Amino acid sequence: MKQPLLDVQNLKTYFFTEDGMVPAVDGVSFYINTGETLAVVGESGSGKSVTSTSILRLIPSPPGRIVEGTITFEGESLLSKTEEQMQQIRGNRISMIFQEPMTSLNPVHRVGDQIAETYRLHRGLGHAEAMERAVRMLERVGIPSPEKRARDYPHQLSGGMRQRVMIAMALACRPSLLIADEPTTALDVTIQAQILDLMRKLQEESKTSILLITHDLGVVAEMADRVVVMYAGKIVEEGHVLDIFKNPLHPYTRGLLGSIPRLHWQRRSLLPSIEGVVPNPLEFPAGCRFNPRCSEAVARCRVEEPALLTIESSHKVACWLREGGNLFVGSTVGS
Ligand code: ADP
Ligand code: MG
């Protein structure tokens, strides 16, 4: 059987804070194949960013720690790498783009120098050649007058241009995995569409796999091959993008889909939305963590935690109402 590019099994990343233990990522398993885009969706606080920073081994410690699980990338265990080995992987074989480019761009260095630096560091190129490649990369991400722009500092560029620079930097070394955490959230719709197009184009050229973290289901529909839905540190549903959109099984996924804003304003008031908020991770509810917000919850949901089970081929869900592939009528389950 073909090995996935990235295989995460039973990942648990906890934060040990003064107030107590935060099980931010609590037994998460997923994989990404070569050239594929996996979207991770879920409301704020569900553990999406902690999952991605765990892969890069960038969890602040203390208070955080990966307490269990395995992360296998290109056949190698990332959790047994030294910090020095991880530095060789970050920005090279795995790179990352964030919602806010200023977190990964250095304000006191010219953008051309910053991209050139990754070529020097990971490809061992000399100064002139690294700079030449940096300018070419700026051109590829659609930055006009790239030679001139290369001499700009990040603050001299617009938000969209900074995002492009960050993508240029992230893709400079043709990583096999790009982790994009809310890459377009801060941008206006037109720029967002351009950036997504650009990511797709570069992905096709280099067969890059993308782990795309977003709470924007429009972005998911446009970009993803498969989708993982996270809630309160757990995966509640997983499947191909069409399965998720056409046949969402988890009440939470249905809630998320119901909350996509529609253009047709008259229907908006009829659409379901998820009431309540993500629970405080210091006191997650017993049973299914979604149960206090679930309109379909039955007695069992408040006591026992449902496992993530395969319903059909690659479509999985963790919900007692869907146990064994049958849709149980709420009132017949539990007491
Ligand atoms: P998402 O990206 O889905 O919005 P995060 O992965 O950022 O969510 O956060 C998941 C949970 O982990 C949140 O409850 C958050 O408060 C907690 N968390 C993240 N970083 C820390 C930290 N440094 N210390 C304590 N808790 C943290
Ligand atoms: Mg996040």
C-alpha cells in the first residue's frame, strides 16, 4: 500500500497551565497523500492551529507538550527528530503560511533578502544566485516590478502583497508539504481568490501537498480534496469534500454548513446556525463534547464518548446517532 506523505496517529497535545490541563488536541488521526489538499475546519479554539504547530514541533513548551501519538512525514518520525533536524525540515520540506504575514516576515529585512536567505540556508546558494532566484520567485507569485519590490521592507507592501511574499518564501524550496493556517482570512475577497489561485497553480507545478486550515467553507469547497472537521480537540467527521458537503453526517458539520452566509437573503433567517459557544477546554463536557450544543443529543451522548467510525468507504463520523452506519431515531437511543 502506498504510504501517505504525512501520517498523524492519535496525536495528543496538551497545555499544562496554572488553571489546569488543556487537552487542545486530543487523539487526532489523519493523513495527507502526495499532491493532495486536506482541509481542517472547525470554529475558533477547536485545535486546528495546535495540530499544525505540533507537526512542525513549534509548540511552546512549557506549557505545551505532545503527550502521545506519532507523526510520520516522508516515512520518518518527526517526534524523534532533534531540534537541529527539525530546523532542516522547516521552511524546506515542510513550510507554513499564516493568517498574518508579519508573524513570519522580519520587519527589519528587505523582502528579497528574506527569500534569498531560505535559498542560502537550505540550498547552499551564494548571495547573487540566491537573490536572483528570490526575484524570480517574487515574479512567479505575481508581484509587479519584482527587482524593485525585492528591495522593499515588509511594511512598504500592501496586505495582499505581503501575503504573496510569504507564499513566495514558503514555496521557495518547493516543500513537499505546505501548511496554510487561515492564509486568506485577513484579505478582501478579490485578493483572497487570487492567492488561492496562486496556491493551486504552484501546487500543481510542484506536486505539493497542502494542509489547509480554515473556518471558511467557501475556501474548503474551492481547494480541498478531503476534509477533516474538528471540534473541541477531536475529529468529529472526515471525508471527501463532496461527502462532507452533500452528505454531512455530524450535527456539528451540518451546523457549520448551515451557517455559510447565502447570497439569497430571504432564506437566511430559515437556515440553522449552531447555538452556544465552544466549551472551555478546562472543563469539556462528558460524553460527546458537542452534546450541550446538539439539538439531537440523547442520553448516551452525555455519558459516553463516540468513536470516529467509518460509515462508508472514506467517510467517517463520531456520533452515537450514526453508530454502525444506521441513523438511529433519537428517542430510541439511551433512556
Ligand atoms: P484553532 O486554531 O482551532 O482556533 P487553537 O489550536 O489555536 O484553535 O487552540 C486550541 C486550544 O488550545 C484553545 O483552547 C487554546 O486556548 C489552547 N491553547 C493554544 N495555545 C495555548 C497555550 N500556549 N497555552 C494554553 N492553551 C493554549
Ligand atoms: Mg487557529
